Amino acid sequence: MSVTVESTLSLPVIPRSAAAGVEVQVATSQHFDLAVRISSLIEKAAAARGTGIARRDPAYIRGKMAEGKAVVALGPKGQVAGFCYIETWNHGRYAANSGLIVAPAFRRMGLARRIKRCAFELSRARYPKAKLFGITTSLAVMKINSELGYRPVTFSELTDDDVFWNGCQSCPNFDVLTRMKRKMCLCTGMLFDPDAE
């Protein structure tokens, strides 16, 4: 079975995990009704972690779904188990899988890895020449990124687009990033460069 994105891109649906009963798939307009729950999940996770997960309102999330730039994980009863979306900068030269979140009831099942892999494959299919990057304080995300071929880099190797860096404003560590003139923060920058393969 495949999911078609903008009628030109087909990606496999990651199969249901027998243990977790969770399906990971490219989100579409059929998932719009989940946007409020996803937004709330992101906000609660940011508050609980005390670190930078950019808050996203439901309209923004629906926009990503409509563009075919989001991945959603659904539990066996259709509940939101996780989410991630794609952002691009510098005219598609850079892309990031952002907002990776797993609902508390679905953690410790390998779901973040499945969501991130689906988002990574979607990004590579849609933007094959783009450098994929991320910034994170999460050791788990750093491990997943490393498995996918990302490497730690200085912030100077990431996009210089102000829109990306302004997205960090909701992080409690934004003052550190600002004081350091966007050269470093508490996050680790990671980059996947398709030209380095």
C-alpha cells in the first residue's frame, strides 16, 4: 500500500507494529481534525521538557498536512500517537524534520524512530538535493539522527534564514542563542548532506 503526495510522489505506509498497534503515515487533509490535539501535545511536551519545541497552532499544522509535509502516527483507536513535519529554507536547499513528538502513552516503543524515518524518507523524496538538518537537546533524537546519517555540525553549517532562527523564540534558551549571535546554544546542530553520501 502506498500514500500519494501531490499525485507525483508515492511512499510506502510504514506497517502497523503488532506490539503498539500504531500506523505511521504521511498526513493529509483527512487528518485535519487531529490538528488541535497535535498542537496541544506539542505545547504540553515543551512545557514538560522545559526546552525548545517550537509551539505550532492548529492552522499551521493543517497547512503542513495540506502540503503533504507532515507525518502522523495513529493509535489503534485513531488517537494521535505522534507527529512530525517538514520545513524548507533557502529555496529548498535546506530542509528539516521538525516538531517530532510522541504521546506519553506511546513512548518507549520505538515510535519516534519510525516517525523520524518516515519524515526523513518523505524529505529525501520531495527534496532530494536538500541538506537535511535539525537542532535538538534530546539525546534520543541525536541517536536517531545519527542512525539516519546525520552528523553533528556547528550552527554555521545550517541555514542562515531568519525565519528558521525566529522559530526558536518560544524556547526558554532563546536568550542564549541571541547572546551567542546564533553561533551556538544548548541545542546540538545535526546535518545530513546528500552530497556526502
